[in-house]
Amino acid sequence: MYPIYNSPGSRVCEFLKSVGRASSATTIRSRRPLTHDLTGQAMASSGQKVVLITGCSSGIGLRIAVLLAKDEKKRYHVIATMRDLKKKAKLVEAAGDVYGQSLVLLRLDVCSDESVRQCINSVKDRHIDILINNAGVGLLGPVESISMEQMKRVFETNFFGVVRMIKEVMPDMKKRRSGHILVMSSVMGLQGVVFNDVYTASKFAMEGFCESMAVQLLKFNIHLSMIEPGPVHTEFETKMMEDVAKMEYPGTDADTVRYFKDVYLPSSKDIFEAMGQTPEDIAKCTQKVIESRNPRFRNLTNSLYTPIVAMKYADETGGLSVNTFYNLLFNFGPLMHITMSILKCLTCSCLRRRTISPN
């Protein structure tokens, strides 16, 4: 069986449960006692925008929540949510004094209709100005070894979880003729990537749904924006790569397993090292999109990926992108390794950290 990993930059869902339990038992110093649950106690001040964010236990969601809550102009009242409140320690620690003030915490499971409804109902007047759909899971490896149940679980979170949230907040936004919905997508929602078949499919589905919804929502003065990172360095990324490299893949032929372990994984590691951003980078990009007067629908966070996406749309037959990735992976692997190493030295993190300029 495959482990299902929280999407770029989150916790591992299954394979690392034991690690999660061990880490949650670790005492983490905080300015407030972690047993003091401040869910929903603070209220938004006059003029503040209410921001609800899903998937805030770690990674990108945590960084967005803290960044907005610590806004110097105090423009945001942040409602950070997560499925398991026992995993709130890192968020509370990062938030510091703003926890319980400009940042409050609510339980939310995007895979549950009832949980979504209860969470939104607990917000005063159900008033959400900005919804940031960040919760997600990832799945990596040869598709022959992935069960249908695992595939459905990825879609349940990455696609239907987003749909649930939008359906719940959209009617109130329409009544107010105001709102901004952001969805944490991926470049894999624009360009397929080998051995990420199921994860990519879930992101493609989300992109299609949101692109259709964006047209209707504009009529109600509601903006919908996709945030599309490339590789993102997170605390579990290295661990995930190590784990999948050691796993067995029943039902998969030996050649495919070899291509995955000996060709794809090393290339993926090179790309992450050369082009990867941090959760803080993505959080800053998201803030720029929120504060834009005319927010764009698609927002690539990494300028190095623009040519890759453009290549797909330069050839309507699809052959250019498919053949290019095939050659890079299977014919020019050593050359790509050298290229990524040079790119890593040349960029010195400057280009990788360069965020979009919405205006």
C-alpha cells in the first residue's frame, strides 16, 4: 500500500502516523499553553477582512495564516483550520502573541459535509471575505501499485474538498456581492508529470472546475484565483522521497520500478534542489494576490516554470511537451543533472524565491 502524503508541504497522512504521534507528544515551548483552545473566541475588528484557511497544521497553510495574522496594518482576522487540533502546536508557536487575537483556530475536515457546515456556521454571520483552500494530499509512484481506494481519497481531499468549501461560502458571498476565493493548485494542474498521475489528475480537475466557476463568480463581484507553485521544500519532502525509494511496488513490472527509483526520483531530487521554493515564498505570493486590486486567475509562483507551461500551449498536438519530458527523463538524464546543478549555482535562490507581481 502507498502512503498518502499531505500536499506540498504538509504532514504524511498514513505512512508516518506513528511519527506524527511521537512528535505530537513532544513538548514545544509556546507563549500560550497549548491546552488553552482559543477556537473562535476572538472577533474581527471593524474594517478587518475575515480570512478562512484550510490545512494549517504545517507547511504552506501555516505560513499563510501566520503571515496574514501578523500583518502590520492589522487588516486581517485569520481563521486557521485543521482536521486534527492535536497538531496545532507548530501553528500556535509560530503565531505567538497573535494567537487568540488576530488568529483563531477551528476544526475542519474538508472531506466531511457536516464538518464544513459546522465550521462555517460557527463564524459570526457566516461572513467570510477571503477563503483560501490549501488542504490537500499527494500520491507518488507507479499507478499499477496504487489502489482505487487510495486514488479516491486523493480526489476526495484535493478536488471534492475544494468544491465543498466553495459551495458552503459562495451563497453568502453572492448575497454580499463581494469575496475572494483562492485555491492552492500546482504547476501539475497545468502540466502532467510522470509518476504523479493521480495527484496531477486531481489538480487538473480542480483547475477545470475553478476556471468554469470564475466566469460566473465575476458577475457577483467575486474573484477566484489559483496559486500554482512548483516544487516546495517542506519538512517532510526529503522523508517522503526516502520512503518511496525503499518501498515495494506489487503489481508493477521490474522495468517500471527501475525507471521510478533510478531515473525519476534522482531527477526529481535535482529539480527540487535547483528550483524549489519555501512555504514562506508561497505565503508571500498568496498575500500579493489577496492585496491586488485586480487579482489574476492564474498565478505561477516560480518564474522558472513559465517556459515549461508555455511549451505545452505552443503545440496544440501535445507532442512537444510529451516528447520533451520523455527525452529529458530517459535520454538526457545525465545532462539534466548537470543542468540542474548549474542552475542551482546560478540562481543562488534569487530566482527561486522570486514571487509574482500581480499588478
